[in-house]
Amino acid sequence: MTADRTAGTADVASGTAGFAALADLAAVPEEVRARLVTRFGPGAREWCAQLPRLVDELAGRWGLAVRAAGGGGTSRVFRCERPADGAVVWLKLTPDTEVARQEAVALTAWREVPSVVGLLAEDVGAGALLLADVRPGTTLRERGWRPAEVAGMLTGLRSVPAPSRAALPSLAERLDFLFDLTERRAPGVSTADARALTRELTGDGAPLGLVHGDLHPANALLGPAGPVAIDPRACLGDPDFDLVDWALEGVADRAALSDRISELTDLVAGADADRVLAWCRAAAVLIAAPRVAAGRGDAGTVFLRELAGL
């Protein structure tokens, strides 16, 4: 993670004397509160109200000085320093403790994989994770990327044994949630075809591995040795699902998609081109629906609609 990705730059030391300043920094903007309420329900408003005190308590426990705040629709993220050694670290908090627990499970499984952000400490009961810094930390969506550059990250993610089935939801469950969310956010869009294809892809005999579940170019940061994955929505299922966003990013016709899939699967050991294409068809509706709702008609959106059968 990097300071470039945060909103706000005030330097605030945690502790009683600085609590008023910390409370200002940790206050959740109303538009962010609205997104959190949409995602997690009315209880998220109370969580937002209590967030400054939670940040203060965790900063004191873990020896942090809070410097900046940011985040989006599922969490708040605070750039911090550890005065003891001057290290930059990231405090991530979510209203849903299960979301924090699942991320902690995945990051623990990937702890020896350099292309995944490091987990330094956790309090999943408080919905809190303490994460290592990534420098320079520019997202690949901002910087641009090539298949050869992301192949090491994609390979590293699938290099560890899957946790027990009880530890994480299945990919099928993850996608059911996303299909439901898509239909709520884009009324009139049907996910029936995508659900049917997902059932085929997750049926008996389907591959079972640890899946990032939300791996797109905005969730990959440029690190000192290559891209580093952040913000997993981890689940258990077919690791080929994590290639979908990289296959679809920037393509606008079937030939380009086929070429991209071939390039990626040639570079990522164990990846299957036919399954990646099928996952692209199943996931296309998730990407296309918000674009359709926004009235977009660019070539990429038209192709996604075609792929999704919309």
C-alpha cells in the first residue's frame, strides 16, 4: 500500500492529547458512510461513529502514529508510522468482522509469497488488520501492466495449499453474493446465465485452491520486485478465476480476448485457457452491469455485454 492511495495528509499522533485531531482524521465522510451502509446495513453508521475511538485504541496497542485516512466501500484504511522504528504500516478496519477474518486467513496462507502484502498483526474481533507497506505502491491500473509482469503474482497466489473448507466460503458462494449485489445495483440486469455457467464450473471435479476473489489492476501495487496483491476477498475454488480481470482488461473483441488468455495461460503454470474463457463469460455481467447502468456505450462495454449475453 502507498500514501498515494489515501485521502487526507494530516499528521496525527495517537493518544489522549491528540484524540481530537485523530477524531477529525478518522471521521468517515458522508458519501463513504452511505456506501458502507449499502454494503453492510444500518449498523455501519454506528460503526462509523465509533471508529475514531477504535483507531485510537489500536494505535496505542500497536504503537502507531496515524498519519492519513482513506478507503472505500468495505473498509477504512489508515497510513501509520511506528515511531519505534520509523516504518510505514497500514491499519485496515471493516464493520464486518467476518470479512477481516477471511482476509487474515488468506494472508496467513500466503505469508511466504512475496507477491502478496504482508500481514503484521490482526484483531479480527475488532475487524482490524495491520499490513506492511508496499513501495512505490502505484496501482497497476494507474501505471499500466503487461501479462509477463503480472504472471509471477498470479503464479505465486496459486502456489500454496488451500486452507480447510471450513475456513473460507466457496467461490460459488462468493459469486452468488456478487450476482445478488449486481441485480440490486443494476435493476433489470439478469444474472441467470452467469449463475448457470458458474454452477457448471464449480461442480464435481472442479479445481480447488485458494482464490483471491477480487484481483484486478487496482488491487495490485507495484512493489520493489514486481506486483503485489492486496485486498483479497478470499474463497476456495478454481484459481483460474483470478485471471479473469487480467484477461478482460482493455479488450474489445473475441480475438483480442483469445490472444490475451493465451498469453496469460502460457505464462501461469497450471492455468487452463478454456476455463479462463468460461470464467470470463460468467464474470462479464459483474463488470458490464454497472457500465450499462451508467449508460456507457464504448467498445469495451459493448463487448462485455455481448460476452455476458445482456
